[in-house]
Amino acid sequence: MSLRSYVQTHLTGSEGGSRLFERAARDQTVAATRAELAVLRDEVVEEREWMRSTLGALGGSERSVLHLAAILGERLGRLVPHGSLTERTPMTDLTELEALRTAVSGKLAGFEALLQVEEHHPALDRTTIEAFRDRSISQLERLAPLHHEAAARALR
């Protein structure tokens, strides 16, 4: 029961994270950043689908209330003005990249937690979880320079 609830919670977070990656891949002002975020978005979506499948194998399903909360939270994040109510600013790019780094750190922690119990749950595959953990580390490494560049533009 605890594992199912844990996976359900991370699936909800991954829904919000996937939406944030989608928006960032479309809206970041630097073309190279948009391109890299599109690759990351596809990876995050793959991980989300694995989580959804794993939740089903554990006998759980998405909670519509939590799912809606993730969508609402991601959309409310769009409303935070960063110097302008009518146009995107460099500060928007920066804070969006910070949110993405936080989201990836959260899912990395989730995969690390699942590795601690995978041997007790047939629905969990160690090889897959290790691959997603390693990918999360790579994603953080790929996000760092994008964040640094956005900080240089926003905070001059």
C-alpha cells in the first residue's frame, strides 16, 4: 500500500513536470535551450509512462484529484510575473529552468528510493529504475549549463 501511494504521488508530480517541460521546450527564448528541453521532455514523458504502468502493476490508478492538482499547479506557475505581465522576460526563462531542475531532483530521489525496495516488489525492475536514475543525473547535468546561461542573461 505504501509503495503504491508513493508511486502514485510521483506519477502526479511527473504529470506536472511533463507539462512544465512541454511549455519550456516551446517558450524558452533561446533556440538551443528549447531544442535541449524538447529532448528532455521526451525522456520525462517516457519515465512518466513507465510510472503509470508500474502503478497499474501495483494495483493502483491515477487519482483524478491529484492529477488535477498537478495540472492546476503547473498552470498557476505561469501566472507569476517576472517583470512583465505581457511578455516573456529573461527572468521567466531562469525561474522556469530552476523549476525544471527541482522537478528532476525530485524524480531522481524517487528512483533512488525505489531502488531501496525493488527486490521486494516484482512490479519494480531494478535495471529500468537504475537506467532512469542515471538518466536523471544526466538530465541535471544537461540542465545546469542552460540554467547558468539563463542566469547570466537575467541577472546582469
